[in-house]
Amino acid sequence: MNTIPILLRRAVVAGLLSPLFAGAAPSTSLHARPAAALGSEITLEVGLALDDGDPATCGSATDLAVHAGDAVNFCYTLTNHSTRTLAYHTLVDSVDGAIFTLMHEDVAPGASMRFNRIVTATLGVEDYAADWTAQDQEPGYAAAPVAFAFTDIVGSGTPLDLADDGATGVTLPFAFPFFDGTSDLLTIGNNGTLVLGTLTGFSYAFNDPLPYAPDVFMGGPIIAPFWDDFADSAGNVWWRVDGTAPNRRAIVQWIRPHFLQSGGTPAVFQAWLGEDGSLEFHYANTVFGDAANPDWDNGGSATVGLQNADASIGNQYSYDTPSLSPASALAWTRTSPTAYATGAAVHLDVAPALVPASIAVTPDPLAASAEPGGAAVALPLVIANGGDQVLEWSALEAPAARPSSTPAPQAASPLAVRKLAANAATRDRWHARQPEVVSLRGAVTEGCDESTPGIIVHDDGAPEDGYRDGSGLFTIAGYVDRFTPSAYPATFTSACVAFLASANGTSQAFQLVVYDDTGWDGGPGNLLASVDAIATDIPTTATAAFVRVDLSALGISVASGNVYIGVQFDPTNPGTAFVASDVSGAPGAASGYLMRGNPGALGSWDPIIDQFNDYHALLVRAVEQPDACAAPSDVPWLSLDASSGSVDAHAQATLTATLDPSQLAAGHYAANLCIASNDPAHPRLVVPVSFDLGDRLFDDGFDG
């Protein structure tokens, strides 16, 4: 792509309701893009303006002069002139491709909706043509209540005896038409799911909204009458075929308790697949009646809906919403959307980029000597600007201070109801394949032990477990712990991580990653840093063998809150390595998160303790370098003749720093000049100041 959308925002005008953003996905030929009538039913206006920091700005220009690298706000305004409410929208740009696909927003007749995105201007890319399609219905299928007609097949159907999270394939006596294809192959899963077109699909335990990426994560198109986490401790799953051709019907029936259910009754429901393409869900019981978990009832922890083969369409009836009543039924029918299309074009005149303001300060450090009680020393301090834009700067004084070596206390998250032994027999855990071993501490890795100044440690140094993804579905596994700096702003100069292996001689390539805390509910959000590294000779016993990764050159600055530090790696290559974990302390103390995905389709970050109930902390440690300017204050013996100013492009300004020994005794004095600027590469420079009085240097003399 030639442009980088860094913000997507919509505003509602002309009396529309608050918008609900739906994630973009590629379209499919049959359902996602019905034949659109190109006419006057909808109109599109696109206005350009330089980004002013307000994402909802709507400019009026259709031709704008900019420099390469400038952020440009594209404002799209769609107006509905038809007599239909248009609810699903697709925007395709000639440069960037699909901006969103089937975004759900109700636009009533006569109303308008607005959408903004920020584009980074690029040399050689000037013409942008936008095509907008609006339609009244979601493509695919729609669900509606029908008469409850549950047909119990216990005793007459074939029992499948599925294991927890298990699935098995069956061959239907007819081909079932679904979305853009037909198939007689069906995978029946224990967790209330069906996968069409395969005998080897999956039944994933943790339900998600539909559509769900990565594509075909269960192995094909999904039919989900009641996708939840079911156990195999009671009941069973059956299937049966009724009727004669061409009116046959396959019935799949589940009678299963919720995972960890204590007391109450199992869920009882069916899916009907008709030879004619009809599809119905019938619910005999949706109330588990577990007193400790009333939110499970009526589909409160389930996904109900359909998804096509490439995950571009997800017809979701409900997600984690109590929408299913006992003795109820739903019928799914194909939709026939009416769609309208329109377009608009704009032009950017892109000139070569201006080099941003670039600061350089000399001398650095600033040092002087004098006699105690003597005359002040004046030193020139030069601020130079190597960029094409004006440099704005300001300076503060800060006393020098030693970094603290005391780890910051970490808040522990409360332990809710967890999946106690869900992965005890899977390839997700290191200990599942290991004999009992005596926990050992590994040799001390320089910069990773508890005595390292500024280190934050959550673990006790002895791993009892290890985590990765053993499903074979995902090539990226991410594990991070939360770290809270002791002072702000702060940076992290290095991090350490330990792996375990189930085979001798294992090496694991990985990325040491740092995320901010802007994600959902304070979880991992934006990626701040990523460093490639490799762990070699990973131990096969419970030994902490840390790998230290240097972060000092990345300039990570934490202004507030927390960061998440850990690893991302390919769990299928070599497939024998696990991130080491401490499980001997209070569960969830390090507030870690895990993520599983594939390139271009990373999954969501979820609390580690949701999957591994005894998790305490990963063997991940971070070394904090408290910011030298965290607590600026006046330094009595140091002053500048100006505390702020500007420097023209490719120019310099000379300040005078005065160091006054008149009130000082002999010794060594240290401070910092904290210089902030609009240089994007160096938003703040710290210039150490050293002042020696007399013949004796006192290394411990820090002026406060």
C-alpha cells in the first residue's frame, strides 16, 4: 500500500443514531457484493484537509497541496436519497483497496453518515477514487423465530461419544448448500459447532464473535447453534437423518453440561440441515441452573450464528448475550440485499517531504570546574537544527539521582472461575509431557538476576510450567506480563526471558515485544518495540536459563500506566519450545496475556489465567531505567539565560549556562538539563551537567 491509514473514525449527522463499528473483511463474490444500482439513490462527497489533531475534521477541498509524509484527513459523507434504510456499507479506495467491508450503520432515508480516515501522503501517489456500496440487508443469512418442534433422537440417533473439545466427521446422504458452495461432509464438534466441507474440522472451546479471523480457523464454513465450552462429563452428541429424497433432513443433537458446571442441568439443543438448504436451530433447554454462574444461561456465554468459508461474512444472531429461551427455535433464510453504488475522486499535489526539525546539543555532557566560593563559570550551550522545519525547544533542570534497584510492586488480578484443567493433556503445556522433576535455579545471567539495578521481577526464579500453542493452527504465539514503572516518565533498557523445551538441543527464534496498555480493559494495545532474538540450548528440566535482550537503543518512553513485555514466536517451529512460567505463587500476580494468530491475522489478547488457572508469572523480567527528568526542580547552582525558544531550519542558537560556586563547598556536583523539542526522533534530550569544586571529587555528592 502507498498510504497508511492510522485512524478510522465515523461521525453521525442528520439525526442518525450512535455508530457501531464492524471490523473490515474481504468480500466474496456472491453475497458480499450484490449487483448494485448506480444512480442517484446515494451520493458521496470526499473532502480533504491536513490533519489538525481532530479526527472528525471534514474539509471541503478536493485538490490539496501537501508534502510527502503529511497526514491528510479524508472525510467521506454518504447521503441516502432512497426510500430504504441502508445498513451495510463497503468502501473501496483505488490506492488502498478495501477500507471497510459490510460495516454496519443504519442510514435512514434522507439521512447522512460521515467517515474519516487519516492517510499519509506519498510521493507519486496523488489520485484517489472512492467507490461506496450501501445495501439494506446483510449478505448471507438472516435468523427469525419459528415454531419450536424439537425431535428427540436419543435412542434413535447415532451417539458420537465426543471428548472435551473433540470433533468427528460424518458424511451426509445429500449435499447441503451453504453460502457459495455445497458439501456432504460435516464435522460435528462437542462445543456446539458444525463445520461443513470437511471431516477433520475443529471444535474450538473459546467462543468468539462472527466473523472470526484467521480464516477457516475451524476448518471451513461454520454453523454454530450454541458455540460454548461444553464438557464431556455427562450426556452425549447424536446425529440422525430423517425423510426420503429429495426432502431429507439431518438432525444433530447435543445434551451437554457447561465446562466446570456444578449442579443444574445440561443444555439440550439441535441443528436441522435440510436437503433443500433449510437450516433451523431448536432449543429444548438453555438454562444450566448453575448457581455460581447464572451468566451462562440462555446463551449468555455462547455464540450463535453462521460464517462462510473465508470468514468474510459472519451472520451473528448473538454473542455472549442471553438471547435463547428454552422451547424456542430459529430458522435461517438467505437474504436478498438491495444495493446502491456511488463514487467520488480527489487529488493530492504531493511535494517532496520536509525533513522534520532535528535537534543537536553541544557540548554533551556539560562540565566545568571552579574554586569553592569563587566566581561563576559561563559556558556556551549550542542548540542546532538540522531539519527543514522550525525547531521548538524548552529546557528544565533536574537534580541527578541514582536509579532505584527496588522492584515496583505489581497489582494482582482477582481469580475468577477458570478452566481448571482444560489443557492438562494437550501440547500447550510443557509439564504435560514431562516426568516429575526437581525445580532447579539456573546459572545467573548477567543483567537478569534480582540484584540488577532497576530490575522488576515477578517470578521466584524456578519455573514449574511452560506455555505455547500446540494446536497446529497458529504460527504466532504471544505471551506477555504487565510491568509498572516506579516513576514516570521511564524507559526500559533490557528484558530477560526463559524458555523450556521437551527435546534436547532445542533453539527458538523469537521476538522480544513491548506493548502499551491501551488495549481492551487495560490489556496490551499498541506495539511499542520488537527485537529479534534467539534462545539456544533450552533446558528440558525446570531450570531458569534467561536470555537477555538489549532495549536501550529503542528509546522506549513510558509516560504513565503500564507496559506489557514478553515474547512472540512461531510455536510450530521447532515445536518443542515453551515460555517458562512460575505457578508456585498467587495465581495471576503478573497480570499476563496470551495471543494466538497468524501473519496478518493476529488474534485477541486474553488473560493467561483464563486458560492456565495456576499461572502466577512468566519468567520474563524487565530492567527499568528511571527517567533522569522524572522530577524536575530548580538546581540552585545552575541556570540558563533562556528556558525556551525556536531555531530556524538549518540554523543554531547559543545559550549561556551559568554554574555558580559561590555558595558551594568543595566536592562534586551533578545535575541534568532536560531539553524537550518537536524533533520526532528526539522529543527529549538529557544533558548531564558536572561541576567539580576544589581538588577532591566526591562521587556520592548529588545536589538536590
